Amino acid sequence: MKMDKIAGSGNDEFYTPYYAIEPILKYLKPNSLIWCPFDTEDSLFVKVLSNHGHRVDYSHIENGENFFEITSPDCDYIISNPPYSMKNEVFERLFELKKPFAMLVGVVGIFESQRRFHLFKNNIFEIMYMNKRVAYFQDFLEAKPSKNPPFSSVYITSNILPEKIMFEEVDNKQYLYLPKIDTVHN
């Protein structure tokens, strides 16, 4: 089922709050080059990762940069919140790229389709569960997230987490985190 149907919107463009980005930070090598392939310069992924000393390349379909058609930049990690309705295609491409990745996705049905079952069965991946559901922003001007899906979100990662299954606690009162950005690459 598409995220837009569940969340009541006409698209599956939803923005991640700071508290959902924070748990992955401690597993990244310092000063890494990170590609955020579903993000614009307004993305909190771009801002938070940059603020923590990482160099960030970002791309987005609205800028004519289609994740499935552009060449992956030379990077240490690929991190984002991908379009929910395209998770099959996203994970297929990520595993083809053979680069460490972390994707924040809804956990409902993640292993349920035969296509994804075999994809995950035949590739190296880890999963990070958080103690709170993630509420998403519908646009960057919201003071707090307005989209609360009726399911939990998890990070599906590959070659990032030290264990196959990890559990992290988050403080979902930390909606926004607007760091000072020194440099952002695109």
C-alpha cells in the first residue's frame, strides 16, 4: 500500500524530523562523504549530516536527478528517506550499487512481497528499530510533524550497523534541528 494512501496525501514526499536521523549518526565514520539521493538542500538529512562534519551530496527528482538514472557519486554511504511507493526499486538499486546505505522506511510489509523477500534473503542488510513511531513533516515550514503513519519506521541498512538487529531509543519531542551549515555539496 502506498504511503500517500495511508498518510492521506497526494504524494509520498514526506520529510524526516531530526529525532529520526540522530540514531544513525553514531554508526557513521567521521568526515564521510554521504549521498542523499532523495533530498534537496532543505532536507534535515542534508543539514544534520553536514552539521556533524560529513560532506553531503544530494539529489532530487524535482531537480531532474532521477536516482534510477544518474550515476552514483563516489561516496562512503547512501542515506535518505526514499519514496515509500518505490521501495522495491530503491532497494534493488541500492544492493546493485554495493555501497553502504541506510534508508528510513515503514516496517509494515517490508519483507512480505516475494520480490523483497528474495532481495533481502540474498543480500547483506541490517535493521534498526526505534522505540517511537516517526511522524513526518508534510512541508519544511511546519513547526512539528503533521503526518503520523499508523506503523513504525525502521532503518534498513547495509554494511553500517555492527549487528543484524539493533534497537535505538529516540526522543520524539526533538522535531526540528536547524544546524548552522558551513558547506553542502551538490
